[in-house]
Amino acid sequence: MSGRWRIALADGPTWRRGAGIAAHYAVLGAIAIFCAFPLLWTLSAALGSQGNVFAFPAALVPHAPTLGNFREVFRVVDLARYYANSIWITFWTVVWTVLVCSAAAYPLACLRFRGRKLVFGAVLTTLMLPTEVNFLVNFITVTQLHVVNTHLGVILPTIAGAVGIFLMKNAFEEIPPELIDAARVEGASELRIFVQIMLPLARPQIAALVILTTVTSWNNFLWPGVVLTKSRLMPLAVGILELSGTFGSSTRVIAAGAILTVLPVLVVFFFAQRFFMRGMEGAIK
């Protein structure tokens, strides 16, 4: 076989591999554009001052860009108070979610007792129920506890989630059982094992749970809207509804309010995404 044919055969697989990689990235790029389109459209509407917002095809480059819509948001609503409420609610939701889900996952992963699989199966079953199904029961509960129109009423029903328990259970099961047995032989209590051994070794999964809970709590709209009726207590996702007036509203101002609502979450996830991916990878294993 001549040298020319050898080079052609050698280059064949390389060409196919390059084409496959290009097609792979083209598909990923198309998916990214499709997922990011609502955010890009909202940002374009928030920055624009002229043209039809609902024109088709939608224009992603704003006409006559301006920051006036964002200034109008600060003028109409008490944005600082809403931000403070969202930060307060999100912080305590994250703290209690990590504590409760970790405490519930530890016996399911490390202790052997009758009905353990049944309990875990019941927890996973709740994933099949829409969140709205629990609203009536949760509202009756917070009413009986006299925490309606309080931030505690918003936080309390959200701190024990099946996703968090599942994530932490898988994290604890990845820890070698010999390490736990050795601690028990040395006389360590279950609480000490949980606090000093299990939690430090599950830091990547805890970080993933923190990020997931932060995003969920910050964007939570329906439940705070049900429990809270006083404007001064509302988080940002609910309070921003004041931009929609009784007799009329500006779509561009509402879009600016939406951007201000999701911007903190985007910043947090951008800087913490590697911890989220590392924690989710460990949990899936």
C-alpha cells in the first residue's frame, strides 16, 4: 500500500472524530440558546425603550437602550426591604434544611432498624406529588401554629424535602462503614459520629444542597404569596408584583423587576457551580 493511502486511512477516523465533536457542540449550543432565550428576551425588554415588546420574531438586541426601566422599579417598590426579606428567609431556610435533611438521612443510611426501607420509600413517594397539593394541609398547620403572616410560616413547611434527604442519604452511604464502626468501638456516640465525622466528609453534597435550596427558596413565589398578606414581610419574588398596577402596567418595567429578582441567584450559581456539580456527582454515585 502506498504512503498516500496510508495517510488517507489515518486521517479518516480523525476527520470523523472532529465532525462528531463539532456536531456535539452544535447540539449543546442550540440547547443552551433555547434554554437561555427567555432570560435574554427579558433582559432585552428591560433595557429597551422603543419597539413592540411582543414582536415576532423577538428582537434580542434592545432598541434605544436605557436604564430608565430599572430606575422605575426602585421608584415604585421598596426593593431594599424585599431584598432583605428574601435574604432572611433564604438564609434560615438553607440552615434548617441542611440540619433537618442531614439528621433524617443519617439513620436511613447508617442505622439498621425495622421499616427503614419503607420509611425511605415513603419519603421518595412525595416527589411524585405536586407542591401545590400540600398547600391546604400546610396552611392549616401554620394557622394552628399561629405563624401566618410571619417569615417562620414561610420557612417551616419547606425545610424537610425529599430531594435533600435523598441527596444526603447517598452522601452518607459513600462514607466507608469501617470508619463508623471504628468510631463506635472507641465509644463515640451517634451524635458525635454525625457531627464530627459524617458532616465534614459530606461537605461537597452539603454545598450542593445549599445551592439547590438557595435557588429554590429565593425563587419561591406561590407559598409566600399564600402565607403573607402584609407587604412589608414579602420576599422579592412576591413583592415585585406591585409593578403590575390595577389599571395598567409596563411590560418593560416588569421585565426589569424580573431581572433584578433573578440576578443574585445567577451570580451565586456562577461562582458556586463547581461545588454544585461536585456534590451532585458524589450523590449520584
